[in-house]
Amino acid sequence: TLNRPEGDRVLDAPYVFMDLEDYEKQIKDEEAWDKNDRNGITIFKTDNLTTVLTCLHKDASIEENSVDGLFQVQVLDGKVSISTVDGDAEMRQGEMMIFHPNVQHSIKALKKSTLLLQTITEGKAKQTFV
């Protein structure tokens, strides 16, 4: 990718080991973390499953997001607010929410947060998260 041209990680293989703490340290050490309200890294990707680790600064938001497949948000650290047409939910470490395809939602970091995002699609994934 443009942010990581060295391409030193395996995204798909018969099995892929992922050290989430190492990836979190990596993305927080990158210039993109210092310059932007978030930074993320794709840590697994096949035609049907994409897994992204994303770190958000306080008040960072992912607005009006909608995904073509099932979408899972797991809070590894911090606290976020998830907004849907049905209302808002605050989530903290250890909590997870799953959306069916095309459910519009927004995510706002109430404090510095680390999220594990996964998309499961029937065909090739059409959206990547950052």
C-alpha cells in the first residue's frame, strides 16, 4: 500500500498469525497517526473477509458508513459512540456490535480508541476501512 510500500506482512495464507498489540504500536508510530484523526492497517484480506485494526484519536469519527457485507466492530481499547437511525450506543473495551449489510452507521471516538473492524461479504469485498 502507499502507507506501507515495503509490504512485509502476509494478508492471506492457509493461516495468518496477527499480533494486535504490535500492529497497534506500528500504526501509532506512523506519520499518518500524527497527521490525521485516525490510522489503520488491513491485517487480513480474502475475497470474503477483510480485517482492519484502526486507532482513533478522541473525537475522530467515521461518518455515515455503510458496508456491502456483514460488518463487525469490536472495541479493543477506549470508548466509542455508534449512531444508527435507531439511536446511539456507547461501547467500551470488550464490547462488539455486528451490522447486517447496508445498515448506515457512524462511529465517534469518545476517547482515544482501538477498534477491530471486520467485513464479511458473499463476493469480493467492495470497501476498505481506514
